[in-house]
Amino acid sequence: LPILLSSKKSDVEDIKKEISEKASFIFQLKQTYKSHILNWTLYVSVFFTILLFFSISKFGQQQAFNSRVVDVSKGMFSISVSALGIILAAVAVTIVLYSRRNLHKMVFEKEIMAGLLFPYRYVSLLWTIVGLLSFFASLVQFNIALSLCVFLNCIYCFLIVYAVTYFLYVISEIVQHVITAAFVEDKD
């Protein structure tokens, strides 16, 4: 009997370890980066950032652009915090959509688990970066060259556009989960 109990305890520990590894951000990034990062959100964000950079360079509006970015960054912290709250609610809704039995099955399918959790974690990371940059940019004044400032502000704008477009992508993921959950319930 003690050998049987230790064997079950070892199995439970192995399962916990496997689930913990599958739930890590890095593991999920490796599993899903092609489908969840290299998608339309990245390409749209890069396109608009390049367009913005060339427009500013061509029309010589660097100083106006920099002052406008400073104004926008003041409100981005609040927007980022609000977005994080919405993402947390979206995760809760997604988890509720699936019954306990179906979630249990999904945990052991590494691709399904990574595909389910990663977009929420990634968009949360994006909004956290935008929020922190906005917060610290409002506290610190930089004395750097105008061209470097324009470049850094374009990167900041890229992050904002990427966070917004990825947020839209996550909304579409939620819709897909609703449809999937309805399909799974009909099959059972």
C-alpha cells in the first residue's frame, strides 16, 4: 500500500510539473509564435509605423510629432490599465465557456492550451509595456537629439498600434471560443 501511494503521488507530481511547463509563457511562445505573433496585427502595425515615419520625415514635422506623442502618452497609462482589466474579464469569460471536463482535456493538449492562453498573456504584456512606457515617459524628461526622439516615438507608436490591433485579434479569438464552446456542448 505505501508503494502504491508513493507511485500515485509521483504521478501527480509529474502531471503538475508537465502542466506547469505547458503553462509557461516561453513554452507557449515557442508553440504558437507563428500563428499568434506573425499574423496580420504585426504587419498592419509595421506598415502604419513605416508610413508614419516617412510622413514625418518628408513633411518636416518632427517637433510637432514629438510634442503630440508626449500629449498622447499622458492618457495611455489609463488606457493600458483599462485594457488589462478588459483582458482579465475576457480570460474569465473564455474559461467559463468551457466546462470543467473540457478544460481538463485541453490542459493535456499542449497546442490547445498554448493557443488558448497565449494571446491573452501576450496582449497583456503589450499593454503593460505601453503603460509602463507611458508612465515613465511622463516622469522623465529626455534631452536627446530630435531624430533619435522621432525614432523612439515611432517605436512607441508602433507598440500602441500593435497593442490595439492585437487586442482586436484577441476579441476575434473570444468569438471563436464562443463558437467552439457551443459546438463542444452540442457534441456532448
